Amino acid sequence: MDLDAYLAAHRGEWARFEQLLKRNPRELSGAEVDELVTLYRRTATHLSVVQSASPDPVLVGRLSSLVAQGRSRVTGTRQAAWRDVARFLRVDFPAVVYRCRWWWLASAAGFLVVALAWGAYIATHPAAEAALVPPEHVQQLVQHDFADYYKQAPAQDFAFKVFTNNAFIAAGEVATGILLLPVLYLLYSNALNVGIVGGVMAAHDRTGLFFGLILPHGLLELTTVFVAAGLGLKLGWTVVDPGRRPRAQALAEEGRALLVGAAGLALMLLVSGVIEAFVTPSPLPTWARIGIGVLAESAFLAVVFVLGRRAATAGVTGDLDDSGDTLPYSG
């Protein structure tokens, strides 16, 4: 290929393309927009020809730059990643959690009733304690194991362990939600464990230690478990009662929203894991450690019931498919 001849033939088009790219998009007329698209396609073709026939790096670099700018202008650009993250934290995730609030609030109420009932029963019935926890293990639990659990590994390793363990529980609730009953079983088994341990600690005058170590991270951690259960139960109930939507469409929409919820749960578990690893076993006064837990929980509730309510009222569902192109259906 005669590079000089090729340059002479197309130099004017490239200059015009560059001129249009420097203009404010809002100032371009309809004809100029059409011209911009045409020149973008031509320049992309020219770049391909030059790359295959000419080793000139300067020309290839210039045309590559023009094509990249043209692609950005013609096809549009996505928002910066930090804006997507900000929208997720400020709009999408809060809306998803707010929309299923009655499900996870009911899960929380049921969990607390079961845990408190079992705790009170174990604390006031020594025979029940002996039947559920071998006597030789009780003193070990009360005097050492419960407190030492939070110091069993370096903080960063313990945080990762806690995160993965809680993520497994939350994932189980979300994944089995469509079946409904497994979620209820997971909630009950976790409430039972908390109730038994709390009852044993209370029976041996370690109630203050129990709540002093549980509350800093437990408030947000348990809320995550409740929200996971709520998301799963809402999806499962959609199978039973899809409302006015066709069942397949309702499941698809709620399933996509559930993915947004699951991503937010991972972040919640990360925060609670960090608190459990670095705050719970720290030498801070009990009131300070609990205060940090209350602050984290309050921040979450504020995000959900202020930002989430606002987003849900505006019609945000958290559905990943926001194209809005759905088939009409009768109610």
C-alpha cells in the first residue's frame, strides 16, 4: 500500500472526525451527529487497513486514539465504577431490604422468641442443662471456651473465618428460600444454639459476659441472618403467590433483586466479621464495644428505613434488569 497516497486520500476525513470529537455533544446538529457516526465507522476501517499494511506506529497510534474517542462518543460510556457502588449502597440494596422488611422483621421476632424461651428454660432448669450440655463441658464453656473463642486466632484470620462461616449460613437461607421450610429450620437451629449457650451462661452468673461479647458484633451479624431469611422467604412465597404478575416473570424479577440483596449481605457480613475480630475481644470497656455494635446496627437501619424507603417509594425494586421491556399481562 502506498502510505502517502492513503494519507492524502483520508487525511481530511480524520481531521474532520477529530474536529467533531472536540465539540460539545450537545452542540452538534442532527446532521453532524450522523456525520460523526459515519466518520467513526470509516476511521475504524482505516485503522484496520493501516494496521495490516503499514508498520507506522505514529499513524496507528493517532487512528487508535480517534477510534477509541469515537467509540466512547457513539456508544456512550458507563458511569464510573464508584458511582455504581454509590448507587448500590444508597439506592438498590436499601430498596431490596426495605421491600422485604416484613419478612425479615418477622424472622427476627421469631428468632428472638425461640432464643429467649430456650435461654430462660435452660437457665432455670438444671436438669435440662445437664441433658443438653455434658456437665464436664459446662465449666469449660463458662470459664474459658466462650471468651477464648474470640481470641483463638490472629484478628485478620479470625475475621476471615467468621465471614466465611456466616456467609455459609446466609447463603443457605437465600439459596433454599424457594422451598420455605429449610429457611425456617436454619433460623430455628441458630436460635436454639444461641438460646442454649445464653441459658448456660446465665445459669452460672455469666450473663454480663455473654451479652458483653455477643452484642458488639451480634447485632449486625444476626440482622444479616434475618435479612437473608427474609429474602429467601419472600422468593419462596412468590412461588405460592406471585400477585398480579405471571409466576415466571415474578420469580425472575424477585430472583434478580435477590442477587442484589446477596451482594449487600456479603458487605454486612464483612463489617460484622471485622467487628467480631477486632472489637469484641479488644480491651475496650464493655460499654464502648457494645456502643460500636449499636452504631453499626443503627447505621444499617437508617440506610434501610430512610434511603430504602425513599428508593422503594420511587419505584426502585433492585431488579438487575432495569430495561423495563416486559410483555403486557392482565391482572
